[in-house]
Amino acid sequence: MGRPPTKKATVLNKVIKASAAATGVEAPAAFNWGSYLKSEASVAAPVSCFAHAPLSSNWDDVVVGMKVEVLNTNALLSNKVYWIATVIQVAGYKALLRYEGYQHDGSHDFWCSIVSGELNPIGWCSMTSKLLVPPQDVKNITDWKLYLMRKLVGATTLPVCFYVKLAESMKSSFRVGMRLEVVDPKHVSRTRVAVVDSIVGGRLRLVYADQSDAPENVVLDFWCHMWSPLLHPLGWSKTVGHAIKASGNDLEAAINIKGNSESTFQVFKKPRFVYMGEGFFEEGMKLEAIDPLNLRNICVATVHKVLLDGYLMVGIDGTELNNGSDWFCYHASSHAILPINFCKRNDITLTVPQGSDPQTFTWDKYLQETKAKAAPARLFNTDNPGHGFSPNMKLEAVDLMEPRLVCVATVKRCVGRLLLIHFDGWENEFDQWIDHQSPDIYPVGWCDLVGYQLQPPPGL
């Protein structure tokens, strides 16, 4: 997609391109989040921070100190038996557990996915006629019944409906075979028709209907979340006045890919309503914007075209392309477009146009030189309800320059609604600014939950 180097281009051993479920590629051993968090002395961002993540709104039910019934791996019996464990630590969808009886001895603690189906509420064994057997090497407790009665009084456990709610929260309104419009990564100022080929945890693998410009033996595809602002229903481009790659073969090609059905406006996440009356954005106005082709940079930018329904075509000033092919469509409510001097106020290095001196650049001087006016600050979406992220928290994040890759990552900075995401083990040039409600970041353990391949830091 243009300007920056990419992880794919830099590192040849990143050959896993998607989940084993979606592509048939054999996945390597799962990344051990528990030992990694310990070695990094880090905490994971809470599931409740991710509005699009399964069970986000129900995560208050999961607390440290909660008791569960779980498989006992420290028993003499050959049959499966279970025991009660306490949640010692919560990290995303993962929990550190300690069997009852070990009390203050953490040497036998173990990590488990809270959403794996392996954790059960207290009473589950009794209801399902499973055996509760204490760990074989706990010798100092003579009356287990009395011990458990004391431990379980007033204790919380998983809600009985926990896994029902999990299943409900993982349903998708998108279907394989749906046709829609999505950004053309080869030419970001236009969209093109694509077909939903597979769905993994709300992420869509989209295959472009027109493959006429694909290299031999290569399928042009694109991964994005179903809530992505890059995704639109059929007819959207025509409705708002956005360019679309037209081909007479689009319809015929789409019919030949995994069934075929029309997308409807109802299944797409709608942007916030903006009033487009007097005093809206105008062509030629200057602003600051996250560079869609190098998401680490917030740049001097220009509104080049005002579309309908609150959409704008924004270009980064001073880029080499003069034909508008790298203009990008942002909605007026997007948090990727920012008023002038946003970077200055928040101690962020503003990327200035080629030929300008970053040390001496000022907006006043630049506006005077370009005979342009700044987009009024009141036009930007300043809604900031707050979030639970803080620097150094760990999470799983999409590499938006290679959107099939979901990587181990860290929140590096929080600036209002914006998060600077750093990919662990990679240089800072791969960092990405995103909104805290971006559907391209996930809790620790999300890949494990949905069966998507997580990319560990290089060398791990």
C-alpha cells in the first residue's frame, strides 16, 4: 500500500498469512501469553476496553478471587476428574489459576483461557456427575468438606449463562458470499467490489471480485473487521461520490466465488451523524491527519474533495503522487483527522511536507505560504468518553500494513482517544496510531478464542 516498509517485506520468515481455519496453513504452537507477561512484567488490557470483543460488556462477571471447577491435572486417577481453583490474575481472556489447597503456594499455578469452555461454575460437577478430587500432593488438609465450606462461603463464580452469552456475542451478521465495497489497497483513493470468502472472529477475508490485475497464481484478497470503516455496502461509492474500480466482469466474477448474496446497509457499522449544513469542511482546508500509508505519522494534510454523507477525500501534503491516487476517504467524525496544532499540543512530532524544515515549521507560516485556511476546530469529533487503556498494556493488534497479520503488541502512548500501538520485537517505524475503539485491536487471548494465528515477537 505504498510508502512505508512492511513487516512482510522485511522479514521472510513471516509466512503464516492467516488462521489455520481460514487458509489451511498448519499453525505453529500457540504463543504462551502467561510466561510472556511475567517475563515482560506487564499487564494485559482488560477485555472491557474492547467494545467489539466477545463478552466485552459482560466482563465485570470475571474477577480475581472467583472460584471455578476445572480439570485436575494433578490426580492419580486415570479418568478425568475435576477440582476447584481460584482466579489469581486476569489477563485479557486468560486467567492464572490456583487449585484449592495450595493456599499461598504459587508453584503449581497454571494459565487457562477463561473462554475455552474448560472453566465451569461451582456446582457444575455435581450437576453433571463429575468427580471432584483434590490434588494428590496436598497432604496437610484432613477434612476437605469443612475446608471447602469455609472457602466457598461468599465466593463468586462464573455465571451459569456465561458460555451462552459468549456464543451470542460471537455471532456475525455477515455471511460468506456477500458482496460489498472495500478500499483498494493498490489504489487507496478508490474502492472495489469484493466477496466475503471466510469469517473468523468477526474478521472477514475478502476476495476481490475482479482478479484481472492479480499476478499469476495470486488471489487478490484483503482482511478487515466487519466494523471497519473501510467496508461499505454495494452502491455506497456511487451514493457518496467516491471513486470505484469499475469492471464489467465484477458481477460475473463475484457470482463464481462461494455462492453470492447482496450486502445490506443494516449489517454495516454506521458512522456518527454529522451536520453538513453551513460551515462544513471545504475543499482546500488544511488539517492534521494520520497517514493511511504510514500509520506512525500524523501529517500536514488537505481536504481535496467533500463527498456526500459526511465523507472527505484527504491527501497528505508533499507526497510524490500528484494524481490523487493516494488520497484517502475519512468520515468527518473520524478520529484520524485532527485540527491543526494537535501534534504541538500533545508533544507529537508532526510530519511536515517534503522540503519543509520540521524544526522551523509553523502552521501560521504554512497557511500563509499556501494561501489556505485551516479547518475550524469545531468541525472535528472531540467526543472522548475515556477508556481503560494505559501505556505498557499488552494486547493483540492487526498490522494494518499487512492486515492478515495479528501480532503481539503494546500500548505505547495514550493521547485522548488515540493509542500509539507498538509491535513487540519490531522497530518503532512500524508503530501505528489508532482510535481506542478501533476494531483492529483485541484482548490477550483473542486469537486463541477464535482460532486465528497470532504472530509472536520475532525470535519467540
